[in-house]
Amino acid sequence: MTSTYVLIPGAWHGGWAWRPVAERLRAAGHQAVCLTLPGLRDGDDPAGHDLQDAVDHVVSEVERQELTNVTFVGHSWGGYPMSGAVHRLSGKVAEVIYYSAHVPVRGRPMIDDIPAEAAAWMRDLIDASPTRAILPTPQFVQAMSFMQGVEESTQRLVADLLTPQPGNYFLDALDTPSVSELGIPARYILGEYDQALPRSGAEFAARLGLEPIMVPGTHEGMLSHPDELAEAILNG
């Protein structure tokens, strides 16, 4: 049966980050749509975007493209707009997959769901920015352990592709039920060497009553291990 995969990138990323996986899903006979959220396109002004803007964009793209039998796949912070959109699109959603992703707690913004020291650091970066955005400098990417152990030239390339992250995406909370409360099937896929998540993937998965499905790679496994990730998405 043909499925439609809607792939949601994490913070600082655009739809480009999902392209290697999307090509493999298409080769298997499925439709794959790679979204880029407001403020994160190349050349976008990151100022003034709220989390609700990201949620609305996901919903509007599914409706605009008349997508059905949708399997959402959200990476990292992408778990927030994905979770917010699912309850509005539940009749069109077949499954929800969190990939090395945050699983939101209702009423709690992401910045309050990470260690206090990291939260203070990010608040300072947002407050110091004239656009209230967090810039993805190479030093920042390295500090976040997105691709630890990967060649420095590759890390620089990824850093160059990233775009400033609107700060309100981290400061806003969702007031929506968990997908587990909606009765929609869900999975949690976790990169084996992911060191970027602020909590263990097992802890995030447990919020859904799940055990993580392990795949090779770091936090950026959709770029470094697209074969294995696509297989996990397709076959569980």
C-alpha cells in the first residue's frame, strides 16, 4: 500500500535535510514531502515567527496538497510542530514517527524541557539577537554535538546549510494532547550515537509509552545513514 510521508525538519534545518531519506522512500514507491517551516528557508527573516506559525504551516501544506494516509516523521525540535499539527489532522494521519525528536509536554515550552544551564544559554542567545534568533555558527553546531566524530569539513558544510532558528519556536508551548491520547499509532526511532538530545531518547519515547527503535548514526543520521533510517521508517 502506498503511503505519504511528510518529513518535518528540526531546528535550524530545512526540507533539504530530509532529501536523502525522501529519495529512498520514493524509490520504494511512496510519496514523500519535505517541509521547510516559516523563517527557516534560505534568506528568510527569522524575526516574528511563533510556534503556532510552524504548526499552521504543517496543517496548511497537508490540506493544500490534499494529502491523505499521512505518516508524519519529525526530527529533533520538529517533534513540536508535528505534534501540534497531528491533532488538527487526525483524520488524515496513519502514523506518527519521532526521529531523535523531542516529545512535547502539554503546556511546557522546549526551553523549559532542557537542562537549566542550556536553557539559560539559549535565552541569552535569543535576547542578544536583534531578530531574536539563534545563529548556527560552526562553534554552535559543534557545541550541540550534532555530528560528533564526523569529519570537520562535513560539520562545516552542515553548519553552512543551517539557517537562524526563530527564538519563539523554543519559547512557546503547545496546548494540545499527546498523539498517544489521540489513539494514533506512533513510533520512536533513535540514532544510536545521538548526543544532541537534552534528554535520553528512551525518556522521550517513554512519554508515548514506547521503547525506541535504534538506528545507526548521530543526531544527523538522516544525512549520514539515510539507507538505515529509510528502512526503519518503512519497516519499523
